[in-house]
Amino acid sequence: MSVKSPVIILHPADDVAIAREPLKAGQKLEDGLTVLQEVPFGHKVARRDLANGAPIKRYNQIIGFAKKAIKTGEHIHLQNMEMGNDFQRDYAYCVDARETPKAAQKDTFMGIRRADGRVATRNYIGVLSSVNCSATVVRLVSDHFIQKGLANFPNVDGVVSLPHGLGCATGFDSEDLHILRRTIGGYAHHVNFAGIVIIGLGCEVNQIGDLMKEMKLNESKMLQVMTIQETGGTAKTAARAIAAIEEMLPVANDVRREPIPASELMLALECGGSDALSGISANPVLGYAVDKLVAQGGTAILSETPEIYGAEHLLTRRAASREVGEKLVSRIRWWERYCERNNAEMNNNPSAGNKVGGLTTILEKSLGAVAKAGSTNLTGVYEYAEQVTARGLVFMDTPGYDPAAVTGQIAGGANMLCFTTGRGSAFGCKPTPSIKMATNTILWQRQEEDMDMNCGGVVDGDASIEALGEELYRMILRVASGERTKSEQFGYGGLEFVPWQTGVMM
């Protein structure tokens, strides 16, 4: 990729070049190609003539098919390219699996070691609702502490409420109910919470007693449960929860940060508001940092099953075992059936913003999204909100919708998050800190107040993936040590708790 070239060619076999800047009709490129139409920043221009129905490659992988003849120099996008259904993936289980490199030097961060040995990056008290009917009460409780402040408890990062819209009008043994309980249970158990209060209404399907039993949770001074109906109303329940938290605060405050091996980090990987540059800059930069963390013995969670669709073969090829690879493919097949019974299709995933940013099909989006996963073996595949126990790179089955995906990853134990964006997603996810990465310099200059890092130098030609990957890895260690991210400074994270709903609401 030439610094002076107005386009980026990712692989010699690619049928497209990516516009590093807006291209004008008649503009001549250095390889002899003449642009026939205006091509927006980040969009694709044809490098060769393509017949109607011909496959179109980017990353040396098929991203779609020509839906009419395309001439060299034409803008390739929705008007002349479609996903098609004739693409083949060779899963070739485990053929690219390799021994994971081990770091020569063991890195550390300043973390909080809990009594049970687990390691936290933040120190919150959480207020969870079992059902939407108690959402207002949990907000009243957290609002009380926001107004009062925690000046006497400087080691507590805050009291955060996590309301949601579910918990009733579903089957008593439904998949939805088990997913919700797994999610709430994962948050109640999350290492970044020193204490938890769970508040219900009392008559909901998601009974707190059943939740506690299913998730093996036990009441204690630092885990209190109550319902509005049993306690006697809204004001009495809020007062009882506030009193419980006031007793928790001195215990939660009695912590100190200490040097902790980087192997104790569990990093969630997310991309939202993606553009065509995500797979060129921010995602590969994150992938580089993931490889560094895995070499330290840490864990990274890739997710968003609809956004690896068509690229899953790149993961099955480096699965640590055939069983791991087949489990990933089984989740892909589940999604195909899920879309079919809901009259949807996987190619519905690219959003309006994705398309404006130059992404045309889910295949193209997925091939860029997988770059977040680095290059090490896939060591495990987990269902939504399931507790992650494997080390290394793992996959969790989640929707592509950012709040729902990240909610599942945090429920699974993620104590850090890196979130790449090309369009400008504003997002945070208490109790886990979120590092936001811009894919292009234009976004960074427009929305720097929400972004923690600019990866646009890769596109501009003045920074390398390796250099920015090193910078990101060091930032991960600093944020894990307590440095606050932009989304934390704005207070994001309480309203972004969105458990996945898969089935029927009665």
C-alpha cells in the first residue's frame, strides 16, 4: 500500500481497491486505472472488468457477486453488487492451528484481587432488576447515590443500576428465561461488582428465588434481594435497598490496587457503526493487541455471530480442536434457521450507516470484523452469557446489536472491552471499561470527545498496524489499572444493559 496512492489494495488478487480519499470521475490512478465515476471515501472501485454474476474479491475472499456487468474504474456498491448465495467456505478444521507464542516478558497492571482470587479492573456496587416492573426502583436507588456522592468511599467507582425490558410474559422453561437468568447471574457474579442488590416486583415469571437457585447465588451482606410487593411499595423498597448499600460501601471501599499479571484480563472485542475501513485499520490494530494479550496468557472474547457470517471458515481453520470448530459452525446453522423462521436473512445485518461507510454485504462486513480476533488458535465457543473459562481467543454466540452483544460478553466475565467504530458509536458498558477506537481520522477529528484512540493513521499511510497495536495494548493495561475512558467520563453504561431476547413475548 503506497503512501501516495489515493487507493488501498489489500491483496494482489482483489477485484477492488478502497478509496483512501474521495475519487473523481476521470481521475487516473498509479496502476493505470482510470476512475469512471465519483467514489466516496472508503468505498470500492473496480480494478478489472467483471461479468454479470462474477464473484468479487476483497481480502482475497469473496465479498459478493456482480449483479450486472461492471467496468474497470466503476464504483462498486449496492447498485451493482449483491451477496448472492453461491459462496462456498472450506472449514478445513484445525489446519492453521499453531502453538500459541509465549511472551518473553510478563506484563502487569494495577488490579484489584478479590477474596476468591479473581481480579477486577473496576469496583462498583450494582443494582439489578429481575423484571422491567422494578426498573424504576433500581434507578431511584442509583440516583440517590449519584446525588449524595461517594466522597467517603474513594475506592468505590459508583453505584450503578442496570434496568432492562424483560423478565415476564415468557415461558417458565423458555430459552428466553434461561438466557435472562444467565445474564443477570453473570452480572451478579461479575468480578467488577463488590456488592449487588437484586430487586423484583414479586409476581413476575423470573422469580428471584428461581434465579438464585438456577445461577447458584446465595444471599449475603454483599448480595441482597427484595421485591416491591413483599417490601410494601416503591418508596419502602428503594429505602431498603439504599440501606443495604450503605452497609456494603465500607466493605467495598476496603480494597487496594496491586500489580497483577496481564493474564488475568478477559477482553471483550466489539465493532459497532462499522465502515469499510474497519477491517483495514482499527480491527487489525485490535487483533495485534489481542495476540499480545493471548501471548501473556490472557483471554479475548470475539462475538456477534451474524457479523462473522461468511468468514467463520477463517476461525474454524485455526480451531484448537475439531470439536471447537464444529461448535462454531453449529451456531452459524442455528442463526440461519433463526432468520428463516423469522422471515429475515443474514444479509440484513449491514446497517444504513455501514452502507454509507462503504460496506455492501454481510460477507464484506464479516471479513473485516474477524480481523479483531488476531491470529491465535480458537480455544472455545460459548453460548450467550455463558461463563468463559478457557484461556486464549474464544467465541461467544451473540447478536450483532452492540448493547446485546456486549451485555453477553460482560455476563461471561469480560473485565475489559475494546470497541472499534467507523461511523462514531457512542457506547459504554458498566461495570466494564470500554476503549473506543476510531477507524479513520475524519471520525476522530469530528468525534474525538467519544473516542479514546485514532487508528486512522493506518489508512492515511503514516502509522503501522504494529505500532498502533503496541499503543493499544499499553492503553489496555493503563485502563485496566484505573485510567478512565471517554465513555466512563460521560457516565455511559447503565442504560446499555440489553439482555438478548430470542423468542416469543406473550
